[in-house]
Amino acid sequence: MNVLSLIRRKRDGETLSGDEIRALVAAYTRDEVPDYQMAAFLMAGFIRGFVDAEAFALYEAMLHSGEVLDLRDIPGIKVDKHSTGGVGDKLSLILAPVAAACGVPVPMISGRGLGHSGGTLDKLESIPGFNVNLDLDRYRRVLAEHRMVLIGQTETIAPADKRLYALRDVTATVECIPYIAASIMSKKMAEGIDALVLDVKVGNGAFMRTEADARRLAERLVAIGTAAGKPTIAYLTDMDTPLGHAIGNWIEVEESLAVLAGGGPADVRELSLLLAGTMIYLGGQAESVEAGIALGARAIEDGSALQAFIGLAAAQDADITCLLHPERYPQAPHQLVVAADRDGWITGMDTFAIGMAAVELGAGRLRKEDRIDPVAGIRLQAKTGDHVKAGQPLAVLLGSDAERTRAQVGAVAAAYRFGDRAPEPKPLVLGRIDPILGGNPLE
Ligand code: URA
């Protein structure tokens, strides 16, 4: 293989063969192609694009760069969910135990925060002792016993993605649909799942800012899942406003516990139940998504979903005291209120800016080696569609460092947009890409 020629041909807009793409990714994973050549190839592909066959070859090469788990010995139709990332998105912590309590095994390999968007692993690690680094034997055992397991990407699952992702992150080649699709689906198809639910976020707090881009990404993700023989359903959901009221790590666990206990914010509850209901349907435990939603709601009402989450946390080494008594968790030492400077309707929010403010407070990483502050974050007191009076709290900033906390007051205040009239209500679910049920009943 002549890497220079592959870069040149991609630069000039040629279509490469599947074999050429597979050989390139395999050689890069074996350390036989230097980062500078791979970075040049990534940028050429970012600018020139890929035809469907090339994009599929990229996904296949990344999937087979490591181990593809076989979970057939564990009974049940295994279903996972993946979100493309947003602000306040704690849905995995809710829907995994809901689906598991309804009889669907959920093997979930999640990620850490990325840029302005939070990550399930960081949230889980705010629970003292929670171990997200299980080896694959223990991954199987916990899944078999608890019908659910929540871990991070291992060295052996899609290692090409791990390396390519780090390279894309520092070469401005992240927001490219073939790359994102290959990255997500190589990890998900390596997990040993039978079916997948995708939550593709759209809006100013998502990687896909427009509905058209989000739909193209969702269609590609669903096409890959379907071609792999795994029933896949994707939803396009709103990320122009943060989900729920809590943005951070521990406070998002706390909000998830509230939803599992039957309360919590309506948007978080509604979306968790829709996605869990779809998992329950794909997992063969309900005749329809609607019946799955009803089963999921019952698992919340009767406490079985909350018990499933607490049982899993104990199985993954967590000290569950704080799950049983969230009020005993340490409070952030610095708490500052951001107040409205006028009367009016909140007509919109810069969700990316709010996510970045949470990162700056310590809830995410500005550099790879940064440590997450589990108590840092933002509690929203008002969101898009609310009417506020001057002086009324919009948000409370939580931090461990006084200066760092104060520094975010202006950014969060500036992220709110006001008007004199109530904004048009926007649906939470914008569409569904669904080759199984066909069409889109939500449109
Ligand atoms: N999430 C992923 O796993 N990969 C991407 O490229 C983007 C979001």
C-alpha cells in the first residue's frame, strides 16, 4: 500500500476501493502509518467526502480493528442506546435501568465528556467507587446477573476509533458525517448487541446544528446498523435547550435518581421513556413502542427501575449510600445565582455556551489530563419558554473555586435570550428514522 498515493487520490476527489480504506485503517492501527499522514488523509476526506461504499468500508475497518464481542450465551435480545452528545443529557442513567427492569439486557459502552457535551462515564464516576473499567469477563458476568452493565471503551474494542478520534479532535476533522458514523457504529457493533436505539441531537448544543445534517447522520447510522443485521431506530431530538435542570456530573446523577423515583423534569422523563420504550420494543418485551413506554413507566412507578440502578452500582463497586441518601452528598462550596436583568420571556438559550460554562466550572475537561470536579455544574432555574421577572434566578453556578465560579456568571447570563412574547413551543422529538416500523408517526 502506498499511503502517499491514497492521500493524493483522496485530495483530488477520487473514490478509493473498500480494500484500500481497510488496508489504510489496519496499517494505522498497527502503527505503520504516522499520525501526520493519517491527519492529511482525514482532512482530504473531510473536504472531499466519501461515497457510501467508502464510508461503509471505513466503519468495517474500524469495527474489525479490535475484538467484536459475542454475547449469544447471555439470554435475551441485547439492546443499547447511543446519543450523539448534548448538554444535560443524562438519559442513559435512566433508560438503561428502565429497559433492564423490563427484561431487556443492556450492554452499554459509553464515553466521557467531549468538548461542551457531558459523558455518561464522568457522571457515573461521581458516584464514589463506581468502576467503569471492568474487564470483559466481568462485563459479561455483570450483564448476565443484572441485565445491564455500564463501562468505558477498552483497549480491545474498536482501537482504531480510539486513535482516530484523538487525531480528529486535534485536526479539526470531528464534524464529518462519515467519520462520526464510523466512530459511533464501530464501537456499538463491537459490543455484542442485537439492536440499537440512537438519539441524534439537533441544535445549538449539538454537534449537528441543523435538522438536515442531523437527518443525514441519522440515516447513515441506521443504514450501517441495518446492513449489519441489527435492527436500528434513530430519533432526532432537540438540543437547542439543555435537557432537564441539572448540568454537571453528580447533580445529573441526582436528577436521574429523581426521574427513576417518579419525579424529575418532564423533558427528561418524556425522552427517557420514549427511548427506553423503543428499547423494550426492539428487545421483544412489548408489541409496540407505545406498549414499551407504558411498561417503562410502570417500572418507574413500582420502583423496579430504581432498584435495578442501585443494584448495578453496587455490582460495579460503588458505595451506594449517596444513591440511597442523595442529600448526604457533599455540596459545592461556591454557589452563585445568575439573575435576570429584565422582565420577559426566555425565547432561547445558547446551549453550547452553557455547556462550555459547565466545563469551565470543572464539570468537564479543557485539557485531556484535567480532573473532573464531581460537584461542579449548573442548576437551571429557568429555561426557554419560561417567563421571568427582573432579579429572578435563571441559574445557580456550582464550583469548588470561588474565582472560577464567579468568572462564569457573565457567560451564563449572556446565554439567555429574552423577548416580550412567549416563543413558539418546540417539540422535543423532531423525527424518527425507522426502517422497521416504516415512516415516521411523529411527523
Ligand atoms: N461520538 C462518537 O463516538 N464519535 C464521534 O465522532 C462523535 C460523537
